Amino acid sequence: MKHSSHRSNKFLIPFYGLVIPLCTLLAIFLFPFSAQAAETVPTGTAAAALTLTSDKSEVPVGSQATLTVVRPDSIPADSAVTYTSSDNAIATVSDSGVVTAAAKGDVTITAATQGLTAQTTIKVTDAAAAASTDSAAALTTSGITTESLQASITYQSHIQLYGWQGDTHPGDVSGTTGQSLQMEAIKIQTGQDASQLGVQYRSHVQNVGWQDWKADGDVSGTTGQGLEMEAIQIKLSGAMADQFDVYYRVHIRDYGWLDWAKNGETAGSTGLSYRMEAIQIQIVAKGGAAPGATTTPSMDSTAILSSTHVNYQSHVQDIGWQDWAADGATSGTTGQAKRVEAMVANLGSPYGKDVISYNAHVEGIGWQGWKTSNQTAGTTGQGLRIEALQFQLSGATAKVFDVYYRAYVQNIGWMGWAKNGDYAGTTGGSLRVEAYEVRLVQKGAAAPGSTDNAYQYIAPKPVAPTIANMDFICAVVAQEGGQSYEGALAVISCIMNRADIGWGGSDPTAVIVAPYQFSAYSSGAYLKYVGADMPEVRQAVTDCIVGGVRSHPYLSFRSYYWKAGCVNIGGNYYA
């Protein structure tokens, strides 16, 4: 046993005071750390980790950040990466690693490939706050502030009759109001280094249209040509342009001040020939409040064409107010013999100052006078018919559209189309309008249908003189001209010619009894013919007064040749 023990110990070696088997010592020196590595580096640990970084730790709402993935050497460089967001309501991430901020909050983005994952957290901030912070930092660096720009920005207008006015500053009016003078040209400058903050502008000019952009004090518009500016666009340029908003508004003919435009938008009118008369410009920090309303900074013929409608409504016999009709639909009734008694109308227009006006010819009243914007034309509760009507447009709408309308009339039916204030229907004949239609048509375009017979004047039937008057008139005529048809017609024609011009009166009886005119009356000689049977005299008087028959145009006569050129008709001489 001792020998055996000794043979075993011959391989023991002292090591720093320790007795270690030789094989163990060799293993330590030949492979000092291999056993430890196998135990501490499983897949996905630090030595073989995936890393994920973002170019921005804070991203304003609406902005984006770009992710970068670094793969370990054990992962192919082209391995596909899958990205996910912990909350898509706060931020989304694309397949290419672009993060888009949607709402304020914190979000975790995860990248995964080949079984490895990595995460990064991004803070989504309020866009306005971020812009304000960036703007403040930039302004501090440049020294340009809204306060300094109030002093440095100037603009100058060239005005009809006056020429160039003096410089004005933001908020001030350049041009004129209340004088009907056209603005013809403008110059604008910021008073700053244009590379930091400049200004560009262009004008829409009468007979020219939009000119090219001008900048930093150059003249936009024209001088010496008598051409009006109609619209303008203004925008900032330079490194600091995104730190400010430039607002501007214009005063135009017929409408006055329009609302505020900003940053290159159109202020004024195009396609409508409304002159600019004045302008105001204002500068505010980016995202700051506008100086006033911004709803309608400009007026455009295309917008009017696409979004204007005419609406109308009728009050009808036995029905009352009907539902609204629009854009050519029929209002009223057809085939029911019911009168239209009243109507209202309005204009659905992008520019509230534009209106449609309308007028009604009413039984027993005549033309009432123009109404607008849902005012009632005609009557209700009185049983009176409308007999004719008119419509007309105003303002910019009248430059873009013609308004056509037609009436459906008792005993006639649909009449032709009238337009722009012309009469539609009938007057004089006591005929009711039973229905009508109104339609807007692009200016100068064809009518919606025939324009023939849009309106008729129907002469009322004259009221025959009473028997007493008839006997009186016939007696005077017989005494003056005899009892033949020719002689009687000549005398009554002279009497009615005088009545037409008001000589002695406006009716035959008044003309006859006027002082010193007809001796047959003043002498009483006519009395022997009162009640006499004189059929040809009675026929001549009736034909002349009721039928409008005249045998001559003369105003005076004698029983003898009394004046050179006088003409003998039925025994008397007329001139």
C-alpha cells in the first residue's frame, strides 16, 4: 500500500504553496479562460447583442426620426429587421425604420432579427412647443425679432393720380380708401440681410395676369400704363423665413377690406376685374395669431362658378309656402290654375355680399320694387296674383353669371327665357303667373332654351264710354262733322289726337268741354242730336275710341279753308 501511494504522488507538483496534480496545472496554463466563456455567453447576451438607436430622442408631433440597427458579427449584415411600436397612437414605425410621431407621449420601438431584439424609447412632444423652442433659439442667434421687423419692414404703393406714396410699416395702410383710386404697383423690403430674411411678392395685373416674382424692394405691378393691380401674393425667404408668418390683406372696389391671407396665398380678386385700392401687411412669429379674420382673403371667378347656387320659394293659392326650389327647378304649379301670390329668393355664394334681387308685378299694384335676400315680393293673404317678374344679380356673381328665368302663365303656358332684369310674364292682360324657374348660366353662354316671347304686354280692352257719354260725344261729332262715317271719324279723330297729348284733357269728354274749343258744345247746337239715331256716327266714335282707328293726325279743323296746306276730310279742313 505504501508503494502504491508513492507511485501516485510522483505527479504532484508544489504551486505557490499548493500541491496540484500536473494535468490540472497544464490545463490551466494551456486553456486559461475557455471553461468560463462557455458558461457566460449564451445567444443574445452582450457579446452578441443587437443595438438600436434613433437620430432624435424627442420628436415633435408630425415629424419623423430615423432608426439605426447595428448587428453583431454573428448576424449577416443584410438580415431582415422587423420594427414594432409599443403604441401606434403615439408613433408608428415603417419597415425601413422611420418613426412618425402622431401624438404627445412616450413610445418604445423594438427591432428584431435572427432571434435578437433591441429597444429604444422616443419622446413625442407638442409640435407648437417644439417650434417655439426652435424659433426662440434661432431668433436669439440672428437678432431678428417681430419687434425689430415692425421697424425694419417697409412697403410703398404707386397709386392712380398720386404716384408713389411714402414708406409704411407693418399694420399701416398703404394706398387709399374711399377715393376709387387704383393701386398700380408696390415695393416691399424687410430691411434685413436677404440671406437671413427677405421677401418675395408678385402681382395680378389688369390685362396681364400674374407677373413674375419680385424681391426685396423691386417694383411689382406697372407704372405709367394705367393698369390696376387686382391681387397679390407675398412670402418670406432666407434662413429665417420659417420663423415668421407674413399676413396681408387688400381693399378692393365694391367690397372694401377682404380677410387676411398669409405666406404666399392670394389676396384680392382674379378673373373679376376688381381693382386693389389699398394694402396692409403684418408680421407675426411662426404659428402666432392672425391679425384678423382669414376666411375670405380673395375672390376668384372659378370659385364662384363652382359653388354658387340660386334658391327660390313661392307662396301659391290654396297651398301657401312651398318647399324651396333651386338652380332651374320649377316653383309653383302647372296645370292646376293656381296663382303664384308671393316669392322669395337668395343666393348661395362663397362671397356673402353678393345677392340676387327680384321684383314682382302684382294684380292691382303693378311693379312693387326690388327685393333682396329672402324679402317677400308679392303679397300673402290678399288673394292677389303675380303677373310678371324680374331677377338680377349683383357684385362678383354678376360678372361670372347671367341669371335666366321664365314664367308659366295662365292661357299661355311656358314663355321664353328672360335674363338679367328683363321682364318675364305678362302685364296688362290680368293673367296670373302659375310657376317659374330661375337658373344661373356662365356669363355669355347660351340661354337654357328659347328666349322668344319671354314677356308680353297685353293692352287692356278700353272701357266703352257710358251711354250718356256716348250720346253726348256723338251729338257733338254730328253737329261738327255731319252724319257720314267719314265726316264723323275725322272729327272724333281730331278729338282723340288732342286727348293723346293732354290738350284740354285726357279723355274725349274733357277735350270737348274745354273752354273755347268746340262751338257745337259751347253754343249748345249739339243738343238737337242728343238721342238721335245716327248709326254711322256711333260706329265712327266706337271705332276711334274703342278700336283705336284714326283717319288723320291733325289737331284742329274749320268748316272753311283756313290755312295753307289744310286738308279737306268729310267736309271740314284739317291741319
